[in-house]
Amino acid sequence: MSWRRLFYSDSGALRAPWRLLIFAVATICGLVVAQGIAGPIIAQLFELVGIRGVSNEWLVETLGVFIGTVVALRYIDKRPWRDVWLDRSAARPQLLAFGFAVGALAIGVPIALLIGVHWLRQDTGAAGSWWGAAFRVTLTLLPAALFEELMTRGYALSVLREWLGWKWAIVITSVGFGLLHLANNGATAESVALVTLAGFFLAGVLYSTRSLYAAWMAHFAWNWTMAVLFHSAVSGYPMESPRYRYVDAGPDWATGGDWGPEGGIPAGLGMVGGMVFLFARGRRRASDATERR
């Protein structure tokens, strides 16, 4: 094998492993640039609305991953935004609304059932404004969800899909998504397994809609429903809980314990039901596109 064949395919394209390596290096450099230039400004803006700590870092990290995506996609591959499902048509309002609804229902219905059987109970929350807390939590969750989507279901998934096909691309990125949460508060084998399942669920949104924006909205809605509507922990992290909060009152295998409701079996069943619907919808979409050709 010649040195050129090690780096380039017969078509002249850079091979997938090298493209992924460039994306990783560009993202690390982007994170350094974003932290140095935008970090202090974002921290001051967030502090003005009462958000301190790691919350503003999500936006900085999102900028870093976006820089890595631009470098790898636009300057190395010279491919359009639609190849990572970030084109204008992928941002249609109906797709965003669809993603939000799917994400909210997949976790909202299991939580409602847990409340119904008294395995989650309402407790008194802290003093403060519900609307103010909702605003601050939303500003935290929006970039956090986008960061994780860009990292796992953006450029990386698109390259893996071209290289290995949809199935293995989804498997690899979903496992990676689960491993990203190993360091979270209260992480267990069950919670990481369910986060990995969430990776499959969110990949189902992407597969069904061909929109990373829709997957972002589904991810955001999932977290927002837990944090803002029910004031429960999100992936092991407690959020602001003015007026009320829902606390564990049942078995951890169902409620998720300290991890929050997304760490319980009912949440897993909600995701499985969502995936069945999403992948069936994606196949119908692909079949309809084939028939129109």
C-alpha cells in the first residue's frame, strides 16, 4: 500500500479516520480559541442574568465544536451543511416543533406515570420566581444540548455513516454519548446504559427528520421537561426548584434515584416507544423519496 492510499481513497477523498482526527484536533483548537476570546464575555453576560459556574461553559464549548465542524466540513471536506443536517431546510419550524414534542413526550409521559403511582412526590421547593428560574435553566440547557448533539450526532456521525452505514454510525455515536456522562454526579452502570439508549433515541430523531436541529430540540425538550416542568435532577445535576420539586419516593430502578427520572426503566420504555415510531417514520420517508425518483 502506498502512502497516498493510506490517507486517500480511490476516489481521492481523505479517508474517514483522518477526517475524524482532523475534526477532533480542530475542535480542541476551537475550544481553546473560544475559551480565550469568547469565554470572558459570555461569563459576564451570564452573570448579569444570575447564571454562574459551569453553565456558561456550555456555550463556550458549543462554539469550540462548531469551529471544529466548520474547519472539517467546509475547509477539509468542502461539503455542504446538508451533509451534517444543518442546512436551511433542516431548520424548518415544523421539524423543530416535531423534535421538541417527541423529546418532551418521551420523558413527560413516564414522569406523569411515576407521579400517578406515587413513586415521585411533590415536595416544597426553594423560594424564588418560577419564571426567573425557567429563564436561567433554559439558557443553560439550550447550549448544553447543542454541544452534545454537535459532538456526537453532527460531523462525526455523518462521516461514520458514509464509512460504515447508518447502523454502525448510530451504535458508535450512541455508545460515545453514554460514555460522555460517566463523570456525572451519581453515574451508575444503569444510568450510563440509559443515556446510551438516549443516544439511539436522539439518533432516531435525526434519522427520521434528517435535521440535527430537530435532534437538538428533542434533546433540549427532554432535559427542559425534567428541569423546568417537574423540577427534578437532570443527569445527576439538580436544577433550580422554586415553589415545588418532585423527589424520589419509589424504587430507584423506576425513579432513577439521584440521577433523576431519566435514569429509570419507565424513561427507557418511553425512549423505546419513541424509537419504534421514529425509525418507522424514517423508513417511510426513505421509501417515499425512492418512489419519487
